[in-house]
Amino acid sequence: MPISEFDPDSLIAKVNEEPCLVNFLDTPITYKHLNLDVTVDYYSGNDLPPHLCDWTFNLVKSNLYDMYNNSKEGWSDEGKKREMLAPEARYLIARSSADPNDLKGFLLFQMVQEETMDDDVMANCAYCYEVQLTTNARNQGLGEFLMNLLSCIGSYWKMDKVMLTVFKANKDAFRFYVEKLGLVQYIGAKEASKH
């Protein structure tokens, strides 16, 4: 997982002081494909409304609880909530453009310094903690759109990589990240990275 301590003068520290990391994009951020017409809203972990805190947590738990429980780490409500509400946490929440209460999915990320497999070099990363979609929003390109949006945000803020961790047992996610998005899996690791 990402390293939480970093040099206060670093690029990561400066980026994490920014209240909004998407001001450079045209707004509203929208995505339309097939039957999906969504608007993507940006929140920091500090300003995520309580109903969205609950919804994002419940979606992660619904989608990944069994995988966590079958891993050596196991599932912890408290640990997952702490991770999701970290001060550096940033959210891209996808909702119906017609009905703001019709939530479709989200991407949770942080800008962090992460040790890579490249001779243990530290890299500035846009680190995807979660990309979760509701059942009715899957297989319509929304996950790819959110990941490409993260890549765009990372590039704008001069991050070296987009990184994430995925369960080895999650074969569909591996195919999505590696085959669809072109992320590179580090050998011997459970991370995939886009250079």
C-alpha cells in the first residue's frame, strides 16, 4: 500500500494541499454511452457528504467483502472506513445526469509516494484505492472512463504513475486493468501500474 509519510516540501505534499484537483477540466464532467448518461462530481475526503460516505463504503463492502475475507488481511469495517476517509482521499462520484440521487459508481484515489519495483525507486503516484460500479452501470465503459480521468488528473499534477492494488483472485479486474487499460503488472506483486 502507499507510503503515508513524505517530505513536506515534496510535490505530493503540495498537491495534497490543493482543495480541488480537477479545476483544470471542463465542467461538468460527463460521460454518455449506451443507456448511461452520468455526471462525475469531485469531492475530497473532508467534504464528502455523509450519505455518500455511507454509499461508497456499502458499495465497496457489497462488491469486495468476500475477497477481503478470503485474503490474509481479512475485512475490517473500521480499517476500510479509515482508509476511505483519509484527509488525502479524493473521490470521483458518477451519478445519473437526470437524477443526482441515482448513483452509478465512484473512484477513490490519493496522490502518494510509492516504492516501485524499479530498484525500490520512490515514485509520485495517482493511486487508485477503489473503482466500484453498481451492477447496472457495468460493461458500459464507465470504469474505463473513470480510470482515464484519473490518469489525466495524475498527468496534470505531474505524477510519475497511476498505481493500484488488486486481489490476484479478482480475474475480471486483472483483465480490465491489464488488457483494457494497458496497466503493467509488477512481477511478484499484486500491483499494476501505468507508466
